[in-house]
Amino acid sequence: MQAMKQSNNKTLNRPLILASQSPRRSQLLREAGLEFTVRASDIDESFPSDMPVEEVAPWLARRKAEAAGHLIQDQEIILAADSVVILDGVIYNKPADHAEAFRMIRALSGRQHTVITGVCLLSKEKEKVFSGVTKVWFGELTDDEIDYYIETCKPFDKAGAYGVQEWIGHCKITRIEGTFSNVMGLPVDLVYAALQEFY
């Protein structure tokens, strides 16, 4: 295990800055053996109404990276990300309250939706933007199950009003096509590969 960590440090030897307060993105990076510092900037996360839904997440990720770009020092690399849940061509953002979370999960129940996480890597020399795409299938949820999940897990900070790592993921997600980490908020496999090439 120590040899693997040394190998990681050899190929990923520039300081990494996570421009996100998301505890899930921090968890995923730590579990991937990456060392990083959190340094996030708040931005307006609205986007043009005529923008294709597939382009929203990478567009927002770039905005987040560029908002923190003035903080880059020396060899640092900024990593910013944004995730969206898409059903029937509509983006489901973070719910404002219980009622909105209920409506979102009711819409996803028994259906397949898509999670897109856009990622931007930014240094003083270059920028790279890419996306992870995962298809997710929900089983049917009763109203009581939806209420239970919202009351228990309070998913108000999550796009689509759910966290794949929580009860709903364990008990009601029947199939995933793509990576689990992408649904959590970061396509770690793509990030790792991009960082290896990002000198």
C-alpha cells in the first residue's frame, strides 16, 4: 500500500486545490489516495436557459474553477466540479425544502435518469474540462418511503434530492451504468487519469 502511495505521489506531484465545499468530493479524493487543500469560492450557479442540459455541468465547473483561479500559486492545480441530475431533458437541482425533494424523488421513482458531473482542472498554464456520465435506474418508491428518506437523510444539498451512498441508493437503485463515484459527485477515474497527464 505504501508503494502505491509513493507511485501516486510521483505521478501526481503538484499541489491539488479542491474548489468545492462538498464533503462527498473530499471523501472521494481522500479514498483515491490524493492529497489536496480545500479552497472554494462562491459563485452564482444559474446558467443560460437555452443551454443544452448536457453542457450545464462542465460549464458550471469551469466557472467555479475560474472563480478560484486568482488564488492559484506556483504549481497548484485547481479542481472544480458540478453535478446535475437530468430526467426527460430537465435538470433537477438541489431541493429547497421537503415538498420539492418529494416531488423530485417521486418523478425519479421507477425511472431511469442521467447524472452528469462536469470537472475543470485549471493551472497557470492550462485548463482541461471534461464530464462523467452515469445512467441510474430507480425502483418504485412509495410515498412513505420517500418521506422516510427525506426525513432521515435530509438530501437538501444534493442534486436530484438524493445521495447514492445513502438509504435510497442501497435499497432503491436497481442498476447503474457508469461509475458510482460519478453519481456521488466526482468521476474519480477520469480525474485521476486527467491529473496524470496534467503537467
